[in-house]
Amino acid sequence: MSNSELATSYAALILADDGVEVTPDKLQTLFKAANIVDVESIWTTLFAKALEGKNVKDMLLNVGSAGGAAAAPTGGAGGGATETATEEVKEEKKEEEKEESDEDMGFGLFD
């Protein structure tokens, strides 16, 4: 990850933490206040558009929660993605349960 991406990510988190809408202008204002001058404007625009209308705090709190309300796709072609993710988690749990321990195979630490 480049320094520009990192700086933009942190600036977006600062704005979200304060409850301020993430816009390219507000990101640039934070960069100026922090004396960061080498951030390309494309990053501010991309981050602002990606986070537009989204609650960044909810996104952070629901990272890794399969099938969570904030992680669930809304409508259209992406509807099956949550089901697929849930099935993958179930398959992983089944595989973990099927694993045999050393004791089951006749091997033990003190044999």
C-alpha cells in the first residue's frame, strides 16, 4: 500500500470518527493540516466515492462477520454472495470437526 493510500485511509477514518462526511475537499484539508503534500488527488476522489453514503463505523465493526446485516449485499445480482460465504464457513467448521487427533491414530506424546 502506498503512502498516499495510507494517508487517505487514515484521513477518512478521522472524518468518520468525528461524524463528518468523507469528501475529497475535507480529505485535502486534513492533509494540509498534517503537512502531507504528496497525496495524489485521485486517492481522495476514489475514497470519497467508495465511502459515499456508507457508515464507516459500522463497516469497521462488522469486518469478518459472515452474513451480518451490514455485510449483506443489497438486491440484484449479488444476492447469493452471502449464502456462498455462509456455506464456506459451515464447510470449514465441518472440516475442522473431521480432523483426527494424534490419540485417535494411535500416536501419543508419551507412547
